[in-house]
Amino acid sequence: MDLTINGTSLSSLGVIVETQTQFKKPAKRVNRSFVEGVHGSKTQDYGYDGYTLQYKITPTVSTYFNQIFALLDGEVILEASDDPGKFWYARVDEEVAYDAIALWKTTIIEFYVYDPFRYVKNDVVTTVTTFPATINNPGTAESNPLLKITGSGTVNLTLNGVTFEYTFDTPYVYIDCIKGPTRRCYHESVTKTRKKSGGWPTLAPGNNTLTVNSGTVTEVVVTKRTRYL
């Protein structure tokens, strides 16, 4: 068993990882309300909560302590050898303490998985040049894709039932559908979000239909950002 943190494996630093990964389906954040005279309840869904992963580790080489401390600090990209090809976005917030006398002493490291999905490390990119097209999401959760659209003029597209419009003043544009403050449209380093209107599509698990409703689109490159619960 091994863990890789920000691209560095703990085994390469003389650390023995004793615990296998405990895979978890994250809990839902919900609010339940009740209406007088009506059976049952109404549930409002606010998405998934984060969760913790714990591993027992044993350091064996004191000269690597500083590198281990640097890895086990703040936000990390965490990979586990028993879940090949996937990774978590996690944090290490707890104290980590060792000394030379503590070599071969087992301790528990706790990772807080703040983004409660497992992502594909080398995600498949889909390129389509004929429309309508089918975009398959092999994951088990909805994903927020990155679209590179090559076209001209004003175009109108629908992906997975969400329609949006974009007016080109460059040969292509990236439309980043990720949720949060980094959601935007851009070409090279120039923001183009004001040239877009309409929704921000997602990819449901399974097949998703991409159509060009109007305008000239020659190519769409879809980075799926596949993820699993």
C-alpha cells in the first residue's frame, strides 16, 4: 500500500502505509421541512458534505522528516495505490510530529476530503466535429466539463439539455463550466465571459447529447472532468 501526495509517493520517503483505503459515499447536506396536515416531509438538497480518510503510517528514515512535513500540510492532491487512476482533493490540518527516536513508530494521518468526489487522473478528452454528437460520461456523478469551441459568429448550442449562446471574436474559446468563482470563458489569457449568455452545462452519468442549434461550429473538444462518488 502506498500514498502519493502532490506527485510524491510516501514509500519513496521511507514511509510504510499500513492501512487500506476506506472508501466512503459522502453524506448529503439536506434540510427537511414539514407541512401541517401533510404526511412525510419535503427535503431540500444542498449537495454532498466532505469527509475524512485516515491512514496508519510508519516513518523509517529520519532524513526525510522535513519532506514528509512539507507534504502533509494544507491542501493536497491525494492518490492511493488501492484506487489506481483516481485522486482526491484533500487537506491535512492536524499536527504531524516525529523525532529520530520515533522511527518505526506508527501514527495516524487524517486527510479531510473537502471536495467529496474521486476524480480521474488522466481523463479522456472527446473531440467532435459532426453534430449532433453523444458525449459519454463514464463516472457515477455529474461533472462540470471544460469546453473548447472553435467557430465563428454567434453560435447557439445545447449540451445535456442546457442551452447557451456565444459570440466569437477569436478563432476559439474555452468555456469552463466548473462551479464557483473560477467559472468563466476565455481565449488564451483574456476573459470572454461577457460574450456568453445562457446556462452552464453539466455532464450527467452516461450519454449526453450535444447539438448545434444555430451558427458555425467546426469543433468542440470536451474535457469531461470525470468523477466518482
